[in-house]
Amino acid sequence: MNLALSQVAGVLSGPLRDDLALVCALHDLGADARGAWSELAGDPVLAPVARAMSRAGASGSALAIALAGVAEQCRGQRQEKVEVAARRVGVFVMAPLGLCFLPAFVCLGVVPTILGIASDVLG
């Protein structure tokens, strides 16, 4: 696992590379999976992966199953964000339509009614 992780870290760039290189270094120094991945438990992006890797390393369970669960969870969260954004777009699309019809409603519906009532009251 450490060899694969070091290969992935070598290909990446940016902060993700540094995070994975830190985990590899901790593994090389003899830390167990839980200790090595605990450094990333607070990271908002890598926290689910860190928990899955810690559990898989501590229990000896299949890593592919744990990571597949994390991927499914991430896809579900992403799908939820996309649906919320799509609903928000529908509301924003209706705003210009409302702004176009509101003056017409006022001119053709409200003003004649007020003028009719005013002429009855004053006349």
C-alpha cells in the first residue's frame, strides 16, 4: 500500500502531494495506518479517505471496498449539491419573468380597479 501511495504522491502536485507524502513518510518511519492517516483526519477533502484507510489498515479489511464506499458517498454528496444548484437556477430564471409581468398586472388589473372604486366613491 505504501508503494502505491508514494507513486500517487509522486505524480500529483500541490497540497495533495504534500499530504500524501506526509502519510508515506509516517509509514516509512513505522507508524501504523491509523497513526499515519490521523494527520489528515481534519482535512475537509481527505478526511473520508483517511478514515477509510485507517479502518482498513487496522482491521485488515479490503481496501478497495472501503474506498468504493467513500467514492459512493462523495458521488452522493456531489449529486445533492448539483440538485440544489439546479433548483436555485429555476428560481432565478423566474425572477425576470416576474419583473416583466408585474408592471402589466399593475397597469391592467390594479389601476383600473382602483380607478373604478374611486369614481364610485367620489362620483
